[in-house]
Amino acid sequence: LAEGLDDPAVHEALAAALRNPASRQDIAAALLRLRTKFDANKLAPLLQPTAREMLDGNEASQDLALQLAGEFQYAELETPIVALLKNRLGNTAVPAVGVTGVSPVTAAPAHGRDAPDTQRRDACVTALRALGLIGCKQTELFAKLLTTEKDPFIRNEALGALASSKADDAGARVLALWKDLDSPGRRLALDRLCTTKPGARAVVASLKSKTLKADDLDAAALDRLQAVLGPGDPELPDVMNELSALFRPVLRLDGGRDNYAETGLSLDGPFTVETWVRLDPGIGNEDGILGSPGRLDMNFFGGQFRVW
């Protein structure tokens, strides 16, 4: 059905299934599993309102709605998801609203301060993850959780949501907390910051001001900065020149008789060879990664790696 939404009859059949409280949740879960098999943009007018209604349901319905909002990146649902998060955190009482035609749902204190820690943690992490995936701009809320929340899992997810935010101040807020982050936290923050333009610009500015050090980044992070900011960014070239040592040289060997590197290595005992190789079509035993005449040849006979 989801692949045939251009047909009005198919469109109405799926819309009816999503309007039906008895089938809505199962259909939504199936669409989530199959999301890579159809055009999500065509489905959005049907599925986004469904996710909004499910946010007013029970906990299982809410969690599924959060997954839908996050994976399909329904930024329009940011406000109700933030309200749900605050309710789960226990910071504010946000009454649940009943879905039309269904008995109203009463706000229960299950996610308040008296709830079991793991139950509260899982509920909050699910909501924060959805907000991170949609690039939520509630940076003040995320930054507050980083400094006041006791649960490390919630703090970690808040850090990811803050670094993924599309708000202009997201990068500055993350980097202001840089000295307080441990090594995994810094890796997470940089990974997320380098995927948004505001975050990538903040990283570049911090590199230029020496707030971030060169060894805080790796080549993969620099690749993401280039991909997100593009070649026209005025600040990026200076940073790339300074950090060029992070890049490793690559050999392009296209099969010519003179295409090899003569290393002069002397191997007198056991050794290990480690390399990344991308093979072009037509690879054969003329092509190898290491060899010594009459003694050893690590080649690609028949398109397969072999040691001869």
C-alpha cells in the first residue's frame, strides 16, 4: 500500500487503516520497519498526524510515535514531544489529551520522581533520542539536563540531542561544556556537531580559536566538516591546511607496470600487514599489496585475496 500511494484508492485504504484505533498501531509499526522501501515524503501527510495522535495514547503508543517522529524526522512534532519529555522527567505536569473518539487518557505519575529509575530513564531516553533525530532546537533544555540530571544515560542522550540540534547556539553550548566531558562524550559530541551546519561552523571556529585542539579530531570528522560546509566555506580551508597531518596518504595503482611503491623494507621475522583496499573491476594476480621477488606475493588472483 505504501508503495502505491499515487493511486487514490490505495491512499484512502491506508488512511482508513491509520485512522482506525484497532489497526493504527500495528500498521504504524510495520511502516516503521519498512521505511526504506517507499517514498517517506508521500507517506508523511498520513503518518505524521497519526504519530501526533499516538503521542496522546498509552506508553507503548507514545514510544512508537517517538520512533516514527525520529526516524521520519517529523520536526513539526517537536513541541508535543518536548512536552512529553518534561512530563516523563517529572519537571512539570503535562496532562495527556485523549484522542478524538477514544476515552481520554489520564496523566499518571509513572514517570515522575517516584518512578523506578530504570523506567524513568528508558522513557526519557526514548523521547530525547527522537528530539535528537529531528534536530530539536530546545538547546536550553538539553544543556540544563547535562548539568542537573543525575542519571548518566539521560545526560548522554541529552548531549547527543544538544549536539544534533539545528539551533544556531547548539555548537556553542556543547563547546562551553567541553572541559567537563569525558572522552566518549567528546567523541559523541563531535560526531553529532559535524553533521549540521551550525554545529560544523562552531567546530571550525573553535579550532581556529584553539578551544579545540587538533588531536580532538580525526580524519573522519574532517571529512564530515568538508561534506557539510562545502568547498565555499570561507573559514574551512585555513583549518584544513593546519590539520592536514591527520590525513593519511593513499596510493592509486591503476595496473600500469610502473605503478608500485618500492619500500626497501627488510623483514627478518614474523610480521603483520594491515591495510584498507578498494578494488577496481578486473583485479587479478598482477595486482598485490606486498611482494618480494621469488619469496612472497600477496595478490588478488581471480579477484580474491591470496598469499602465494
